[in-house]
Amino acid sequence: MGNKLTPHMKTLARKNRRDLTGPEIRLWYELREFKQIGAHFRKQVPMGRYIIDFACHSKKLVIELDGDSHGCGGQKAKDDARDAWLETQGYRVMRVWNHELYENLDGVLDEIHRYLTSDHSTSLSIAPPPSIPPHEGEGGDECGSHCSPPPGGERLGVGGSTVEDTKKGGGNHV
């Protein structure tokens, strides 16, 4: 990726690997199954100035799990910048809302599988996510209920719909 991994980034990535969130643990458990089709995912991966939730380097796919605060203000701008940078590195970014992972795990996994087994010349299926209020304890209330789902990244929709096409990438900004 061109940038040398600093000791701080290495320490932060290790800490993040040890301290996965509930949704990250759930998805990590499922992503390991994709090894059967030759897709090896890594978790909490330093890339450039960022730490990415999940990356499959061989398929150039990044998956970011987001709480509701990712649709608001400063975090949205950071996510947009990260996504743009990842795209310049040749990666496709798929963003998944935390609540979508729990409410539509099969749909999330189907979309990931579809991308991993495609020729990558076509985009992921696109559909806008429904407006679903956050579950208690999910995301931050700092931006209030007026925040809508971010228009960035590719988002899996709940209830069988698939993904909202956007130019967004997430993870931890350093």
C-alpha cells in the first residue's frame, strides 16, 4: 500500500483484533467459511492511514461494519475519504449496518458470496436501505434521530434487498 506500517498502527490494529465488537465477532465467524472458495479474509487490517474492519486482498474487497453514527457529520466525511482512498488502491468497499448483520445475516453473506464468485466486472446489487431506527445501544446519539443512513459505501439492505451503491469505505481512521 506504499505506507510503512508504524509501531502505533501495528499496536492499534492488534488491540482492535483483540477487542472486536459484537457485530465484528459475528461476521468474522462467518467470513472464515469463505476460505472454502479461496477467499481469505483478514480482520482489523492496517491499510495506508486506516485500519479496515475486514479485507480479502485476493479479491480486492473491503467490508466495513458501521453503527448509526457513520451516517452523520464528521464521521461520514471521514468514511467518504477512506472509501475514496481504498478505491484508488483498487479495492471495492462494502459497508454493512450493524443491525443489518443481525436482521439479515443470510442476505449479507449471500451478497459477499456473490461478489467473491463474480468476475468483478459488474457492481454489487444495489438497493437503498430502508429507514430503520437503531436498536438500543447501537451507534451514537450524538447526531440525533435526524441522521439518515449514510449515502456512502455499498450497503446491504434489510429483508432481502441488497446494497446501496456509494463511494464509502469505513474502518478506523488514524
